[in-house]
Amino acid sequence: MAKLYEQLAPLWPLLSPLEDYAADAERLRALIDQHLCRTDPDKPIDVVEFGAGGGHTLFYLAQDCRCTAVDLSDAMLKNSRRINADVTHIVADMRDAQLGKRFDVVLIHDAIDYLINEQDIAATFKTAAKHLCAGGLLIVAPTYTTESFVDGESMEDENADDDTEVRFVTRVATVPDQPNRMQMRLTLFIRDLATKELTIEKDTHTCGLFSSQTWIDHMQAAGFSVLADTYLEGDESDDQPIPTFIGVRD
């Protein structure tokens, strides 16, 4: 597992601040309201997020939904537990999780990026179908599809709290001779504000890169009718729109 999600996991609230998720969560909630057929509008919507990480999206969804966070990294879920007291937390792999209940919505955001072959996609969507009520929604939002990917794209940002300042730089690139792979290379500059000590960490993430049609085909193969192939816009005008696929369990 990448260092970002283990040794460096305590830095997550600085690397990806909670407030950055508010608009995205609002749009996801609107998609749920638009596409989920509810027989009992008074019953809370049951949402499970596979690859929930620090739980920042669920922080907002849990305000009016009953939420479960699933992730491979207990270190990341520790961040979520601090801010999501009413969310159920489970350490499990989204490819073969067995949660013992069904949900109205399965959400998989950028954690889906770490599926690097179509067998893993198929397994994950099969697991999602097993955990959904009839008519339930699967919402999948990879960071990139092959159509939206910009080879060599980079970004940087910095944030600080009372103790630590973190600046990070990322760059994404395709993997030679592997058309369905890309790598995200992350460099972190971590400064202790009390001692002024600077630590530099580097982390490479190998991710899948698939076409929109590949995502749609695997959703359909797992028993979903694809309702929408859309985009979640970024918070700022120059942010990369996020490809988003919505399917209903048949």
C-alpha cells in the first residue's frame, strides 16, 4: 500500500482538507436524489463508500444519510473516525468485502483509480451489486478516463495547521507499453513549524486508466442499468471535471 495511506495517513486532513469536499458531496447528494427510487421517503438512505479513506465525503452525506465507510487502510479510517462518530467503519477490500447487509447506494470515488486491471473492476462491481437493494445505485467516479487524461499533468498545493506545514507536488504520466496504467508521483515537503525541520517524502502510485465505455461495460455485466455518464465539476473553474458513472441494480 502507498505510504500516503499508511505512514503518511495522519497528514491527510492537511493534504485534502475537509472543506474541499462540501461542494462535491452536495452534487453527489443531488445525484442520489435524482436517480434513487425511494419507496419510503421517511427512511434514511443507507450509503456505503468503498475506499472511504479519511471520510471527508461521508462527513457531509452523513448529515442526512446512514453511512458506512469501508477502506483497506485502518490508518486512513482513523482520520474518518475522528470526524464521523455516527458512521460505521469497516476495514475491508472493495473487491471482495462481505458486510452482511444491503444498502441503497454504493459510492466509489477516486479509490477506484487503484484497480489496475479489468478483473478487479469486475470483482468490485460484483461486490457492489451484492450489497445493493433492488433499485439501488452504484456511483463510480474515477479521477480520469482515457478520454479525460492529460499525460504529464501536474499540480501543487500547500496547507498548514498550528504544528505542520505541508506542500505537495503531483505529476501523472502514462506507463510505457501498458495502455491501461498510469502513475501519480507525489512529493511532499513537510515542515515542523516549531523546529523548522523539513522532511521530504516521495511516493509513487500506480493506477488504472480505462475508457468510459470500459466502465459502462463492466457495470452492465455486473447487472446494472447505466443511468448516467456525466461529470462532477471541480470546486474551482480550472479544476479537472470528474467522470461519473451511475448505475441502478436490476
